[in-house]
Amino acid sequence: MIELQQVSKVYGPARGEGVTALDNISLLIPAGERVSLVGSSGSGKSTLLNMIGGIDAASSGRIIVAGEDITRAGGRQMTRLRRTLVGIIFQFFNLMPTLSVLENVTLPAELAGRGESESRARAMELLDAVGMAARASHRPNELSGGEMQRTAIARALINRPKILLADEPTGNLDSHNGELVLDLLFRIAGEEGLTLVMATHDQAIARRLERMIEMRDGHIVADTYRSAG
């Protein structure tokens, strides 16, 4: 489902003053697996998510996502990847402030060319699943942090992606809402058979997923599976 072959990412000049965010990473994540990327700020975990999600391009190496080689993909292929194959959840929600909850969720479907009635029906189904149907007409400034993140989860799922990427999804939430969001993510990933890759600095959260990949200074330093039971 996700394969990285000797992938590096250097910001700035390749030599001299360049900053190496990822250094020769090779990684295979099978379909349906739930994986945490754990490490401190600057470890490379968010950069790795951006590579998988087609937000940023690798400096070298090869990236294959859902059977597609996106290593040298152009803008159109990357846009289609993000709209159809990959759903992304950000720490800072990234909701459009002038749109309602329902409009925020339907927006990616409309951009992908889906019909209005189909998009609204799917959006309301998802908002009900995340407990936000009653808030569909509200705008982001009328929501709590937990409600905004639940809306963002529904938005990430609107186009039925195969892969769900979450970058510190509980980083701006209190512990209670953080637990609710994590439980929701795990439940939906299981029900929809999604591959879930979550970046976090919190090892307690990371250990709740079946596989934990630990990163430091752009390298993978540990890759472990949770023991059964």
C-alpha cells in the first residue's frame, strides 16, 4: 500500500547549507495497517507524512502509494492523489472559517467533481458518524476544538480514501477531547478498512496503534509491533 525506497528530503541546497529532513528512508506499510510515527519536533515524522500524502516531493528515492509511483508526479497527479486516495487530518484543523460544517466537509467532494446531492448525503452520513450532524449548519468559530477536529475527520473521509494520514491530530485538544478523537479515528479506520498513519510525539498514543515507527534526525531508529494481548 505504501512503499518508500531510499527516500531523502533536503530543504535548500543539496550540499552545503541544505537541511536534511529525511535521510535515506526505506519503509513498507501494508494495506489496512495502523501505524504511528513517533519522535520529537524535527525528527522527520511530519515530513514523512507529507511525502506519503503528496504534499511535498522527495529529493531522491522512490515513493509508491496505493500502487502509484508518485516520485516524480506532476501537480495534477498529486492533486488527484490527495482528493481520491489519501485523506489528511492536520493538527490545526484547517477548516474554512466562512463555510459551515457541512460545507467544509463537502468541499473536497465538490472539488473532485462529485454531484451536490451525492456529496451532501455522504457528508451527512459522516457527520452523523462523528457526532456532528446537529452542528452541520454551524461555522468553525462556533465549535470547540474537539468539534473542529471531528469535522476535519469527516472532511478527510468524504472521498472514501484508502489511506488516512493524521499529523498530531490531538495536539491542540485537551486530554478528554483527545481521547474521543483517537477512539473515533481508530473505530472509523477499522470500519472502513483504512491504512492509518499517525504522527505523534506522545509514545502513549503511539503504543495504541499496532505498529510504532520511531524517528530521530531524519532516520528510522526503531520499528516495532505491539505484542498481542
